[in-house]
Amino acid sequence: MEAEQKSRDKALARSAADRILQLEEELEASGAAAIEGNALESSRLVLLEWVQGLIGVIASPALGRVTVIDREGRHATIITPHLAYDLSATVNKT
């Protein structure tokens, strides 16, 4: 069962990555996908380090987005209704 899920996840990731890369090519911008192996592990480590450096999180579930603030005061927005909803319960408790 777990092997089936991993296979589905891999196929879904590949499909999404291919579509995103295709859209970037249409904009004449290049991208790189990391969906398995060492490339994915390395990307996760970089993201974990980035997340550890955040100083603020704004969850906007009605908009389906999360905005984060880094140590330099820059912000980045992630469009993800699921994460926004999950984080809203945490943010609203404080």
C-alpha cells in the first residue's frame, strides 16, 4: 500500500513539475525540478533552513495563502488553501 502511494506521489509530482516547467518556458524563464533522490533531499534541507529563519507567518485561509516574513523583512507568499487553513488554527491561538 505504501509503495502504491509513493508511486502515485511520484507521478503527481512529476506531472506538476513538468507543467510548471512548461509554463516557465513559455515565459522564457528556466526552472529546475527536484522530485526524488538527492536533489529532493538537498532541496528539503535548504527549505528547512529557510523556514527556521522566518520571523513571522500570516495565515489567510479565506484567500488560501500563507505569507511569511524573513529576518531581512522580506515576505514571500505561498498559495495553498490547506496550509493556510491548518496554520490559521495555530496563529489564532496566540
